[in-house]
Amino acid sequence: MNFSLHRLNVPDSESFCMQTANELCNNFNTIFKWELREKIMGLPGLEYARTIVATLHLPLSPEKYYELPRQKFEKSFPSAKLIAGYQM
């Protein structure tokens, strides 16, 4: 069976995630670069938060960093629809 995303309307969540990470890092006078994004791709939540906090030497706990973007995502994505056939 072949699956194609052709003509499927999928929100651009990657740009939103990068923008959110940059906004958070800007609060600490640092930059969230694409190289860090590549490093954390696929990591579970707290593990990616630990990596970000340690790499950028942010003055907050990984748990706090993990919670901050989640609050923003919950405000921005509540109306996002799941892709047809997707099951949680």
C-alpha cells in the first residue's frame, strides 16, 4: 500500500515549533538554531527539553522549558484536525 501526502492539507507545525522555540530562547538572549532542532528531532518530550536547556545553558529546569511551549501549543492548535486515518 502506498501512502502519499500529495494534496493533503497538513498544518505547517515545523515552522510554528521553530518560531515558538526561538521566542522562548530570545527571552534568555540566545538563539535556537536549526542544528539544535536536528539534534532533538525524535526525542521524547523531557529528553528534548533537557538537551535544549543543557546545550543553550538556559536558566530554568527542563521540566519548566517543556511546559512553556506546551502552553503555547495548546492555545494555537486546539482546532487542528487529525489526518484522516490517524489514530492515537
